[in-house]
Amino acid sequence: MSLKARRRGAELEEAILEAAWDVLTEQGYAGFTYEAIAARAGTSRPVLYRRWPHRDELLLATLQRHWVERPVEVPDTGSLRGDALGFLRNAVAERGRLISLVSVQLADYFRSTGSSYSELRDRLRPPGTPTGFDVIIRRAVARGELPDVPRSARVVNVPFDLLRHDMLMTLRPVPDEAIIEIVDDVWLPLLGVRG
């Protein structure tokens, strides 16, 4: 590669993080090495080490770029039920295959670090960042569909937790009937909303 065509700065970082994502999704954490990522990105290991001295830092940067900076769209349909169904459908469409794949590919990371998916999520998501269902609840309160009362994070996020559970248990996209069941038969009654 000539000096004129050499990538630098943001362009190089983007190429590295794209290559890192490809390596992670194809080879898992065990194959997530500086050598594999540098080869895929068309750069050298020292370039990676300068930016991310530890492999876990590179992993977090990769996940940050591909998960946190590209959130699932939270639709605004004008109703609590419509927003919840739309958000879960978007999650399946945008991330269904990847949630299962990345969770499986990160098993070695969790074993080697002694951490969990929730600890990783907490490291990636800045404190106080609302979840998609926090946004949905806030809109429903503003529209007068729900009373403005405290709700636990567990109750608020039950739909996504159940969706993720189904994805991990089946390693398949969650069918629409299951999404409707999660919202209509579990979450809305839990919130005190009657059909």
C-alpha cells in the first residue's frame, strides 16, 4: 500500500472495527486475535496495540460500534402496545440472528473474564442511558395511557428479556405470535393495562 493510499484516523479505525466485528461473528472470542483482525483489516498488529493495548479493550470498542452506536429503532406509533410490538419486531429484524450468534461467540470471553452478559451490557451502556422500553413507558405516561408511578427496571424491560431468552433458547428469530404473546399476555397485564 502506498503512503498516499494509507488509511489514518477515523477511516483506519472504522476499517479495524469492521474487521474485528467480522472476526468476532465468524470465529468467536477464541479467534478474536490481533493477528486475525490485523490481517482482515489490512494493517499491522502494532497499529491495533497502539489504539487498544488489551484485547478486551478492542472487544469493547467493537461491541460499542456495532451494538451501542447502532441501537434498535424505538417506533412512535401513538400507543403503548403498538410501540412495544414495533420495538420487539425491530429487534428481531435488526438483531435477531446476531443476538444469538454474538452471545454464543462471547461464551469464551465470559469464561475467561468470569463476567456475564449483564456485566458486559453495563460496561457498554453509559449509566442512566434509557432502554427502549424506558422510552416506551415514558411516552405512554406522557400520553396518559399509564399512571406516572415508579416501576422496577425488571418490569419495564420484561418484554426484551423474554425476547432475548427465546432467541437464545431457540437460536432462531422469534415468531410474531410469540412477540404478541409477550406484550399482550405478559407485559400489559403486568403493567395493569387491560385488553
